[in-house]
Amino acid sequence: MTAPSHSISRRHDIDALRALAFALVIVYHVAMYYVADWHWHIKSPHAAEWLQMPMRALNLWRMDLVFLVSGLALGLVRRGRTVAGLVRLRSGRLLLPLAFGMAVVVPYQPYVQGVASGLITPGFGAFLLRYYGGGPWPAGAFDGWEARVTWNHLWYLAYLWAYTVVLAVLLPWLESAPGQRLRRAFTGLRGLALFAWPVLPLVLYSVLLWRHFPPTHDLIHDAWLHAVYFTLFLYGYWIGLDAGLWAELVRLRWRALVAALALLVLFTALRGVAVQQGGWLARTAMRVLADLYLWSTLLAILGWAHHRLNRPWPWLRWAQEAVYPWYLLHQTAIIVLAVALARWQLGPVLEPLALLAGTVLVCWAMTAVVRRVRWLRPLFGLPRGAKGLRPRAAGLSLGSPQMP
């Protein structure tokens, strides 16, 4: 069987969208340090309750966008490769950075969380010996203490690898005549049908799974998130470079944006009532409303990205290799800097600005080193080579091997 055919096109917007989606993840994690009453590894004394509303508006679609873009990337990587070759390629690009990240990049995060909670004695060296030795840890010492090690923000890599393997297993059927008919039915959706049909599976998951499987990010007990993320991953794979669907996304961009904003206003207005009532029916209705907002937002983002970002931006070539190392490094950089900045007592305005600027600077500097050291590159998901790969066409680079 051959992979679905796509028209060759220079698609700078997809590269730019990928970079901006991961940049948003970094900004979101900086804000998690400051949003009041939301669990995170550590919290600032300047935590603010007003951040909850904009953070919730982002949280309802930010990772969904990342998985949709990742599925789109897999569709481009798939071209010309066998199923076994595809799995082998993605395993090397995902599992090696995941293992390295868990062993080297992540450990400072549970250490700081454990010390902040008073359940771990200060002393990073002693913590590492215990961490690499498999604990055990006091209950609640850090997120993932039950497993004795944690991947924290790197859960995305494990999930993406799992979805890649599942999709690879399904490829013989997806690329069969019935599978191609289903894909053409999806890419052939137009107008209201594009708003309505793809969101129905998400609504079904909310009704059947959401109450019973709250998010855990532990890979095993995350049935609801798996259903949502894999579905969007598959949507991305189907979308590919289908010219007709992308043209429709551009045509609908204003309607999608208006629909997303209206649904967000409605969700925000009704959420307080639903929480106060506390009934499962009211909460499920709000979850379904969130699904409608999520899909409308994704349609708006894809349409506007293709309309506005499909040009050879000067920063794209750099971003293609920088995104993956920045993703691996950013959360540890945030926590290291948050601990350091807390001593300066900069206040609720200067400190967040300094934390965001410092995180950008640290990630930029460390990525500059990683890109130039051959043996470090594979540990951060990059192909070997002192200067990396030079894509033949920037718009097709999303399918290059360094894509997570």
C-alpha cells in the first residue's frame, strides 16, 4: 500500500504554526507558576486568581492543537517510508529524548517540588542518588512519586510515540480503499458540516469517558485524554496538504473565529452556575460546550495560519530545529529561574517578566550549544550533523526527521 498522496506545496504556515504552538506551551507553563488555586510543581507568592480565566481559555485547546499539528507532521513524514521504517524513525526521535530528559533534564523539578512541600530534605546530590535508586518517596512528594520517577512535562513525547505506533498499526486499513473513502469524506467536509461532524466524537468521549477518567498524564489511566488526543492526531494526519480542505479553512476563518469567541463567552458565563449546581449533567453539558469551543478554535487557528503565515519567514529555518530542544528544556529552566528569582523579591510585575525573559534566554543559549555538538543532537531529538538538515523547501520541512 502507498501513503495518501499530497500535492507538493511550500507550506511555511505549518512550520510557523508548529513553532507558535510550542511557544504557547512555554508561555503557559510560565503562567502556571502564577495562577492561583491550580496545581503545579511550585507556586509563586504572587499567584493571581484573575489568571484563571485566560489560562482556562488556553487550556481547553492548547495541547489539542499540538497533537493535531503532530498528526499532520506524521502524514508528511510517512511519504515514501514503510510502516516499520516509520515506527523506527519516530521511536528514535521520541524515545531517546524522553529517556534522556527523564534522566537529566527533569530531576530538578521533582526535587524542588519535594523540598517546597516539606517532604524531601534539601540536598540535590542526595536526592539524585535516591531518585536514580528508585526511591521510595513519601506520599505526595512530587507529581509521579508513586512511579518513583517522573516525566513531568515530557509526557507529550510518550503519548505521541504511543499514538504513532497505534496509527502505524492502523495504516494498512487507513490506506486501503475503505480507509481512503473515510479520509476523503473528512477532507471533503465543507461549511457547517466541517464544524459539526468532526466534533461529534469529542462530544461522545465527554459523555462516556470524561467523568470516569480525569486527566493523569501517566499513560495508563488516561482514557479520555487518549481518545481526544488520538482523534485530533488522526485528523491532522488526514488533513495533510489537502488543498481543498485548506482553502475551506481559509474561507471559514472569520466564522470559526466568531464562533470560538461566542462559545468562550457562553462557557465563561455558564461555568460558574454549573460548578455551583454541582450536578454531573450540568458539568457534562459544560464539557460538551468546551468541545464545541475547542473545535471552533482549532478551525480558526488553521484557517488564519494558512491565510497569514504561509510565507518564508526569516526565523523559520532556525525555529525548525530549535522547537524540540526548547520544549525539552523550558520547564526545568522555568523552575530553576523561579527559585533564583524568588530571593530578589521583584514583585508581581517585574518577576513574571524576568522569568519569561530568563527562560527564553536560557533555552536559546542551551539550544545554540546543542545544535553544534554532534553527540548532543540526538538526545534532543535532532538529526546528527553539526549544522543540522537543510530542508529542500521550508514549507515541507515539517515532515523532516527532526519533527517530534
